[in-house]
Amino acid sequence: MTDTAIGTLPDFNEILDNAQSRLAEMHPDLPVNFRFHWREIPFTARIDDFSGQTRLRLICDLGVVPYTAENPGLRQAMMGLVHTGDLGDGARYAMGGENRVNLVGDAPVPEDLSGTSIIATVTGFLLKLRPYIDLARDSHALA
């Protein structure tokens, strides 16, 4: 603990150590569903048994496809993304509900499912998906 003019503050390293130990002890049951934002983009995630293997399915909401009258350049760019097909790395662009473009990804998760393995899998997968997210953002900027 650290004493300040305001009062006693906990040691930051102590907080991190406590959080890390709790994360390592967490062993969730399937399915695991969660949402988060990264780089101001909403993501939905699900970890479940898909075809006998524990996998992470990640959906990134890249925004609404505008009508041609609203923004023909952006519409063409976003529809071009959707028609690219399989991107490799377990990812593809897809049309979602309400005329939204999604980046959908799928990655294996270690069998010893824990809070740490979930965060490690999501982080590694986001780094693989980042170029595809940047491509979609560039399409918005160029249209």
C-alpha cells in the first residue's frame, strides 16, 4: 500500500498479481460468450465445441453498407470486401444482419481452457486479423 495525501492506495503490482492469479484459476464451462471493443470497433466472441474441437469464433462489426444513393463509393468498397471470399488465417468478410459488414474469424483454443488461454487466443487472433480490419477501415477512408 502507498500513502498519499488522499489516503492509502493499493500497490499496482499487487493488483496485477492478484488479477493474474484469479485469471489463471478461472476455468469456464462452454459455451463462453463475451463482447468487447478494440480500436473503437465492437467484437462479439464465442468459445464453444465446434465439430469436436474447442474454437473461438470472433465477429467484428465493420459497419453498415450504405445505399448507393447515400455513398456509392463506400458501398462498392464494402461490397468488394464481402466478395473477396476466404482471407486465410481462418477469416472472411460476410454480410451480417441489418446490412452490416462483419469480419468473421475462427481459431482453435487450447484444451486447457482458462482465463489466460482465452485472453491469449483472442489477442493472438486479433493480431492476425488486424490487416483485414485495417483494409476495411481504409476502404471507409478512401470512399
